[in-house]
Amino acid sequence: MSYYDIDAILTDAEKIPCTFQLDIPDLGYLDNTPNQPLKAGTKVSLPLWLAEMLVIANTGGPDNKTFVTFDLPRALGNDVVQALKADPRAVPLRDQSAHFYGLATHMMDLSEEQELGSVLRKTFVTRAAEISLHARKVGGVSAKGKGKEEGSNLGIGGAGEEFLRGLDEWERKLFRKAHDGAKSGKEWMESIKKN
């Protein structure tokens, strides 16, 4: 990823629920109380980039009390993780977060959730196989066998459009690459047959 990668910028803007453990002077504006300290126990949703910096700086004072804790965002909450365990293909990840995998990888770095990594790995592998299957099917030969192309250049249309709605940005890129690869392979095979 580059510095100017729009997906990385949008991922860093995702909100993370944080709880401040100490009174912090002059930060009341984060809780809509300007000119006041941010009180201990205040819950605030902060952008991922800021929450990440606070976690890194969160070494604790002399009494080892940390000044901020964070929870996993709703997109990676227990309900979503349980649904992903049950059937990763049935969860529309885009409804959770448009940049679900980007958010999840950041949170795995910051969190001590052991189970999250294995669930996400299984989810990606299962969904990648499904994406590959859809990418090869759409825009291919019609069911009537007349050899006509159906769908658009990206294979969007009908069931393909519904399928794409649930994919996060990484999955959409994977779909695009798999579709373009299958299309190029088909064109190459047809050019070989002609020669």
C-alpha cells in the first residue's frame, strides 16, 4: 500500500470505541464538552489511526494504569465473529465495513484476541474460493449453449450484482483480478484454437 492509497486512508478513518481510564485535561471536546477535561470512564469513538497511536503510547504510568482501552468495533463484534464461524459465505462483509479485512488486520495487531485471526483466515479462504467461482461463471457462455456472452465486462448483472454487494474492497479487487484472469485465459485459448 502506498501513502496515497484511498482504501488505506478510508480504513484508517474507521471508528474504534475507546474508553479513557484517566481524566485528560483539555480534551473534553472529544465528548462535546469543550473547555472541560475528558473524564475517566468516558467512551469515545476515535478514528483507527488515532486509536492506534494511543495504544502504542499506552505504556501506563507509575502505577501501571493505562490511560485508554479500546473494544473491538461492531464490525468485528462477537455476533459477527459467531456468524463467520457458522458460515463465512452468509455474512455480507460490506454491511459490517466496506474495508472489513483492512480493519480486521489492524485490529489483530492491536488486540490480544487469539480467536480472531483463525476465524478471519478461515473466512478469507472460504470466501476467496466462492469469489473465484463467481468470477469464472459470470459473463461466460450462456446456459442455452449458444455461445453468447452474458453480463457486463465485469460479470455484473442479476445474481452477480447481488453477490458483489456483500464483498468488501479487498474481495472486490480479488473478484476483478480473478474475472480478468479467467477472461484473458479464455481469450488466449480461443486465439490458440484459431491458429
